[in-house]
Amino acid sequence: MRPYVIKSISDQDTGKILKTTKPKVTGQPISTETAKQVRDYLETVISAKKGTGKNMPLMVMK
């Protein structure tokens, strides 16, 4: 999504909306399958027997 700052432009005297903007889809950065693969790779840093993050304390989010 391309971010946008102004939702609409209106005439200050009449209040009539002159222009309305909406978010614009500019593309999907990576596919769903690629995102799943990357997530799995990152997870192995913690879960693998020789994972480099294995000994790091994890903060549990509730």
C-alpha cells in the first residue's frame, strides 16, 4: 500500500468535498509462500539444535 496523508480536500466556505483520496495498492513485496519460507527459516534460529538464538531469553507477549 502506498501511504497517503490527506483523506479529502474540501471547500472551507461551503464544506463541499472537492477531492477524496484512498490508499493505492502498489504491489505485493513478496508472495505468501516466500513469506512462509522466510518465517520458517527465522524460526529455526531458535528451534534448531545448533540454532544461534537458542540460548537467548525470549520475551513472552501476552
